[in-house]
Amino acid sequence: MILKQDIDTIKFLQQVKTCRDEVIFETTEGDRLNLTSTLSQYVFCSITGHPDCWSDSTITCKNEDDYQILADFLEEKE
């Protein structure tokens, strides 16, 4: 799954906090950020300020049910 364009980053990270397991943001370069980590959230916020850097990055939820929690922010990768 990928993030929709123009998401509210704060609301997205608040939803991540309600997830049952890890939520991983993987950049196109292969870097993986566990968004349940405060440090990773900081780096994520820096990246989201530059859409050209994350437009093809993916979100992976370890628990399948967490995709429903984040559904408003995600879309299928083409």
C-alpha cells in the first residue's frame, strides 16, 4: 500500500499509534522506518515535507487488521 497524496501527517501518526502491531514505511531506496518509533516518526515527518522523495514509498502493516485502521490514508499501489 502507498500513502495518498496530501495526507494530514499528524492525524496519520495518531492513527498509527492505535495500530496493534508495527507499521513500516519503506522508502524507494529500501530504508525501513518503524512508525511506532518516535525517532522514525521524526524522520518520516521530514520526508513527508518533500513529496518527490516518498511518492513511491510503501506502508506495510505487520497485522492485517491495521490496514483498516489506516484505510483513510492508504491506497493500492499501481
